[in-house]
Amino acid sequence: MEKKTIPLAVPDIGEEELQAIKEVLGTGFLTEGITTKEFEKTVADYVGVKHAIAVTSCTTGLHAVLECLNIKGQEVIVPDYTYPATAEAVILAGGKPVLVDVDLNSMNMTSEILEEAYNENMTVFSPVSWAGVPLESQIYQKAKKLDLKMLEDSACSLGAKIGEEFVGKIADFSCFSFHPRKVITTGEGGMITTDNDEIAEKCYSFKHFGAKGASFETIGTNYKLSNVLSAIGLVQMKKIEKIIENRIQKAKIYQELLSKIGNVKPAYVGNNTRQTFQSYTCYVQKDGYRDKIRKALADENIQSQIGTYALHLEPAYKNMKKIGNLENSAKLFNNALTLPLHKNLTQEDQENICKIINKTLND
């Protein structure tokens, strides 16, 4: 009998999204238009900000903000433990990434790390609320003290909260992703959120080739999000609370099962926050066993993933400026393990996954 395949992620899409696409196709207007405007307004209202600007991806969102902040030639602090997009956006905008370490538990940058890496020539930094884990609230306060603009790579964090405030409202600028592995999806796509009128206007112009009214005042590019993808996003936004609730419930089951296994730390959960659990990432404390577990899971047709990358270990980034030895980032790159989490995952699947982890760690 063939073993059941358990995918890492499954987008929560169905008939409603298909219907919404058909409606847009029926209008004959497929590029960015009123549907995208409505999607932007829906996200802005949800997060509680004045402006939401839809773009083709979180990466192009980060790039647009950094271009509009004019960071050419400047150093910009980014966490070493992140997907390359965070640093790539800085390079595309003519800046110089400065790679810093992260906290081993939250897998995020902290205010201490920021302070250590800061110098007075810097004007902006770009932390990541990785896997849907909100940043510690102190980092926002520290940024204000240092007079640094904060561009949060919140790719994984739409719907995450610190206290009652949504991620996307707290930083000066935030960028979300709608990639299929994220909480809600449009296939590909992203959104910039901010209360800053001037930069919002500049970003809007930048994604429309630098247009302002009937003239082209600056150099821009085409980062528009089509009505087709925005139609999917509007349906997804109606489901977001239910999707997050479901992820939190399944994460609790993992927490309970994994806490009974030695040599593995369940996913981090912050105080006074709501996480999205975009990724359920635990930490294998027994060196060399993360990949053994991944192989044992794969043998049973169960998909898994690493956490993310330690940029300084990747060829493209090895010569970039680093602060400290980035040991936590390297440890996480070698030992963090992302487990399946989606609406089709059953408790029996989760029990089975944890049995395999336990058996592998004790072999």
C-alpha cells in the first residue's frame, strides 16, 4: 500500500476564489484596477494603517520602500538568519547589508543586537518577524531612540499581533508576502503597509513606472498587482482569522507532543503575542540529527523543510559585513526543522510525525 503523502503546506483555496477570478476575467480588465484598490483598502483596514500598497511580492515591496527612502551607499542592518530576499532588497536599492545574529529561541533580531550593530550613519534597518513570530516590542522602542526608520520584513506575519496591535502597524513600514506557503495567498504578491503619507505616495508612484498624474517625475518600475490576483486576495482576507485560528490549534498539538520528546525544542511562543505559525519550526538539540529526521520523514512521504538560511554561509553573501560570529544563525541553519502545518493535517498525522522524530532521535 502506498504511504499517504503529507505536504509541508497547502493553500486554503477553493470555489470562492475561482468564482472571484471568473468575475474579474468577465470584466476584461485584468491588470491593476479597482479590485486591487479594494484589496489594498481591506488589508489597510485589517492592520489598522492609513496606506496599503499592493506589489508583486514582499521582496519588491521591500525594494520599493528602500528606493523611496533613498538608501544608496548606506549600511542597512538585516538579520543573517533570513531568506535572501531581505538582503537582496537592500542591494537592489543600492544599500549595503550588515548581517547580524538573532536570538536562538525566537529566531528574530533583538534590541541588544540592533544597538550593537548600529552606527550614526545609518538611517534605516530591516528586521524580520520570521515564521510569524512577532518581534519583541523593545526593538521598536530602541529604533525610535536611535532615530532609525524601521522596515519590517513581515512576510510571514499578516495577522500576528503584539498585545492588541497588529504587526504591520507598529513599524514605520512593513511588507507582507502572499506566496502559497504564507497564511493567505494570491499565488505571488505582496503588500506594503505604513502611516507615512509621503513614502506611501512615492511607493505608489515607484510601482507605476515613476508616474505622478500624467507625467513621469522619477524613475520607477512595474510592481503592480493584477486584479486577478487581488480578487483571490479579497476572498482570502475573509478567511484569514479562521486560517490563523486553525494554525494555532494545530501548533498547540505539536507543542504538547514535542514537549514529551527529549532533544527537541518546540516552536517558540512569545508572551502577550499572537503568532500566525506560518511555519511550525522546532529546534533539534542533538547535532547532526535534523537532517536524519528529515530523511526519516521523507521515507514516509512526509514533507519537511529547514527553517531558513544563514546568509553568511551562502556564496553570494560570504563577503558581506558581519557583526560578531553569527553563531546562533549558523546553529539554526543546521538544526531548525519546519514541520507540516495546514488545514488538511490531522491529529493522527501530527502524532505520526512526532513518533518518527522521537524514534530517530533515540536510534
